[in-house]
Amino acid sequence: MTTPEPAPQEAGHAPQLTPAQAEAAMTGQAVVQGLLPLFTQVLPNLLAQALSQTQPTRLCASCLTRRLQWETVNGSTLEAIHAQALQAAGLTADDPRAGQIDLTQFMPEDLRASMPEMRPPVTTHNGDELCGPCMMPSANPGAEALRPKLLVATPGLSIPAFQAAMNGNMPGFPRR
């Protein structure tokens, strides 16, 4: 079935549409008008999701330093474990997915137990972002000098940690 050609267009006038073309145009316009409210509801969620996926991961400076020292000390062992993990996954070292392999399942228990934790920061002191445990003298021998006297809330500060700090239950944050 062919659609008839529209009448020739005169200068300065809108093109003449056949009834089938006019109906198709109205249907398309109705679809766009129907989807517009949905688009305005979905767009903010899509933007928020895109922004949350592009935020850099922030880590406690002391935790990161301890992890880098641990990786330096155990470098040759970690390289051997990485090679074993690559072989088990059927990947080569130049494969882009090679850095996404979780090595902990291939580590011996003693090496896994000695691996320092990586925590998000909860406060800032002298430009370093620190987690709660790294401010405690028991976890960090130099923490006595590191404990801030001013609580600077960062996105990683949980409500219970904030309440503990404000109630004087967190060393370094005296009750006011």
C-alpha cells in the first residue's frame, strides 16, 4: 500500500499532508506529549545516578598510608597471587579487566589477616582526612597529636559517630 504524494507546496504556505500523514503526525505528537511528564520525573534521577557514579572514592589518609606500606612489603607475594588469579580467570595481564579481580580469595589466611582496612574519612585534621579509629591512640600510636579539636563533618561521618563526638564520647572531641 502506497501513500499518495502530497500536493505541491506553494511558496509561503505550510505543506499539504495526506490524511494518513496527518494522523501519523498527530500520533507522534501525542506520544511525545505523553512521555514529557515521565521524562521530567526520570531526568533528575538519571543525573543523580550519573553524578554518584563519578564521585571519587575518598579514603582515610592513615589507612591509605598503612595499605601502601603493606603492599610494598608484600609486593612480590601479591604479584604471584595476581598471576594466579589471572590464570584462574583466563585473563592476560594486559586485559582491561585484570585490575578488577578480587585477590583476597587467592591470599593465604595470614596475609589476608595482616591487610590493613581502608575506611572513609569522618573528619579533617591539618589537611588529612581521617577515619574515627585512626584518631584513637590505641589504633594509631601518633594519634594523640593528630586528634583534632575541631570536628569538621565530611560525607563519611555517620550520625552515631557525630553524636558520640558531640557528647564527648570520642577522644579528641571534648564535651562543650
